[in-house]
Amino acid sequence: MTGASTYNIFGKRVFVAGHRGMVGSAVVRRLASENCTILTADRRELDLTKEELTLRWLEANHPEIVVHAAAKVGGIAANNNFPVDFLCDNLAIELNVIRASHAVGVRRLLFLGSSCIYPKHAKQPISEDELLTGPLEPTNEWYAIAKIAGLKMCQAHRRQHGDDFISAMPTNLYGPGDNYHPDHSHVPAALIRRFHEAKLANVPTVTVWGTGTPRREFLNVDDFADACVFLLKQYSSDMPINVGSGDELSIADFATTVADVVGYKGKLVFDTSKPDGTPRKLLDSSRIRGLGWRPNIALRPGLAAAYADFLKGHGRHLEVNASS
Ligand code: GFB
């Protein structure tokens, strides 16, 4: 079953939960070219970890569509260091947004997960059927369990109430508006910042975490936002759907590419005391390809655009001088 369906978002009220994050802001950018009304709420106005506030906000603003991009996210170290936040905050946000969406009669909800929901040693490329077939990668099991619960909440609402709630699982994302925290970011933002600062300071070596051997598939966040809009219009199923690029490489090769894009000429040193995480998580994206969606942004030009965005100071945790 492909899950193909047609839904018109023309003229609809679309709430993007988490619009300040890298994914949420990309979804807002992408929706700007659709004829719909985009609803957002700052954290001061709406704390999604609060059930009553979330319900009242949705009642007052009555969206017809919700894109659930709100989550506590971070890279391998943040996942390891803040298990309570990654498990409990994410569960609370999911429960509040999904239940309130049901209560106010939202017609379509898109929940965003992560490729880390799949078992550490899943068959590659990872199809959606691999869910819950084996143990998770320990560095991110808190986040993964929260995300699995979120997609199960969507499935449960479909089954019990007939709600048209769907879930998409993106591969590792990068792009404009990323979080450049030196310790808590994902690898693309971490390395853009580290190579940039090393270039400015003429530092001869840059440290890359782990052995460099894990493989990751990278998708530009603007491509992912495009996939989100595509799925809102064309997908309806209780099966989560994978969204990948097919651009897979080792962390060592990825680091070399980022260094090149940034213009850093020194040497890379691998710190094997840092965790590698899962060895490989290439998504099988044949279901979304079969529906007719494909990515448009190749890794190298995508990274160049992300670096340009970093230089403009658009990311978060950019208290450092980003000028080149
Ligand atoms: O991006 P990242 O933190 O996420 O790390 P995961 C990917 C790989 O890059 C790991 C290596 O093998 C890291 O050891 N790496 C090298 C670095 N240098 C660095 C660095 O400076 N910073 C970081 N962060 N990594 C996350 C999950 O796993 O993937 C999340 O923890 C989420 O829950 C996300 O699912 C998509 O791919 O390992």
C-alpha cells in the first residue's frame, strides 16, 4: 500500500509547531509559496510542554493542518547528556500537540520523527518495516523512544478516531538556521563552526569526534521542508514514511568536504574517546520516491549555502564572530 492520497491545502490554516527551529523555519519558508495561512506561536506565547495552554491556543486559533516540528533536539553528545529532556520534554510536547489537535478537530497532522527510531543494526537501506525489530542505538535511545511514541500516537489516533495524522522520518538534516552550539549541535553545524574558527585563527589541526568510520546520509532541510508539504498534500497512511537523500558518506569524508567548503587547509585529527553512535543509518526512501518526490539540493552546494547562512549569523548559539 503506497499511501497515495490527495489533500488540498489551498486557503487552509496551517500551524507550524516549532517554527523557530531549523526544520520548522524551513517549513514556514516553504509554505510561504503555497496559498495558505501560516500560524506560529513564540515560546513566550505558547509553551507546548503545558497541556492546558496548548489546548487553549489551538482552540483560539483553530488550525485545520498542524506540522509538528517542535522538539528538543541535538547531536550525539546532547542526546547522551540530557536524557530527561530528550525523553520527557519530547513526550510532553507530542502528547499535548497531538491530543489538542484531535480535540479541536485538526484535519491533517504531520508528525516529524528521526531515522534514529530504527534499530542500531537495522538492515540497510532501512525500510519503514524495520521499526521495532531490534535494540536502539544507546546514545540516542531517549530521543528515539519519544519519537517512536509520537508516531504511535498518530497511528493510535488514526485507528481509534479516524484522524488523518501521518508521520515522516527524515535522515540527518543540515542547512540554514541550524544550532551551532559547540558541544550540543549535530555534526554538520559543529564542523562548519569548528573549521571556520580554525581557519580564522590559523590552527593547524581540527578535531573530529569518533573514528570517522560511521556513515551518515545527509539531506538539506529545505528539501525536507519540500517533502513535508508534498506529504501533506499527497500521503495518508498509518505507516511512517522515510525521507532521505541517498547522499551517504563516512564522517571522515564528510569532514573533508566541510573543510573544503569552509576553506580550511589544516589537518583533521580523530578523537576516538568521543562516541561514534550508530555505524550506519541509510534510509530506504523508495516509498516517497514512488509517490513522485525527490530532493533537489546536492550535498556540496547545500553545505556552501549553509556556510553562507552561518556567516550571516543566522543560526542559533552564534555568539562568536562569524565573519570570514
Ligand atoms: O550529527 P550527530 O551528532 O548525530 O553525529 P547522530 C554524527 C556522527 O558525527 C557521529 C560524528 O559519529 C559523531 O561522532 N562527529 C564528528 C560529530 N565530529 C562531531 C562533532 O563535532 N559533533 C557532533 N555532533 N558529531 C543523532 C541523534 O545521531 O542524529 C539524534 O543523536 C538525531 O537523536 C540525529 O536522531 C539525526 O547521527 O549520531
